[in-house]
Amino acid sequence: QVQLVESGGGLVQAGDSRRLSCVASGRAFSSYSIGWFRQTPGKEREFVGAIRSSVGTVYIGDSMKGRFTISRDNAKNTVYLQMNSLKPEDTAVYYCGASIMVSLNKIGDYQYWGQGTQVTVSS
């Protein structure tokens, strides 16, 4: 069992940067790949990116490449989503998930989810 808690959301202006954190508790955090998704009302949860458990390979969604990056600190049981050059269309609730799967870009690949943190980007 893994419990995930996101933090770091808030109101920012377009062009600003923000770092979200996903803190995990429970067993064997380092064994899980961690992904970030985001969701706006009436839309499906969208893949933002993920970082693998073992070699730490990072995957970023196409619309976020060049602006977002992901890192992890296994000693702190924490994964970070660094978001730069934020745009109003990045406004969403951001969720982190934990996965033992090979595929990491679909909601169904994740076994555990946090409650989400709201990011609002004003123009």
C-alpha cells in the first residue's frame, strides 16, 4: 500500500514557474514509478509525465516538453514536478500516481493516486 500526497499548487501568473511535490508513505517507494496527470472539469485526466523507479528515466507529455521536468529523491520519498513558463491552459488539478507497470502514460497503469493539488495560471 502506498499513500500519496501532492502539494505546491496555487495561483500563479503566466510565465511563472512552480514546483509540485508528491510525497509517498508506505512500503518500497523506490520500487514504484511515479506519474503526474492533470485534469480540468469535464475532461479526462491527461498524462503530464512520469519517472521510472529504477533508472529514473523521465517521460514528458508532448505539450509540456521543454517546460516541465520531473525528478525524484528516494531518500525523501518525494517526486517533484517542475513547471516553467506556465500558461493559462496549464490550469488544472494535478495528480500523482504510483505504478509498477511498464507502460506509464495511461490512467489504468497506476495503482495508487493522491488527492490532487490545484494549479491556476492567470493571464
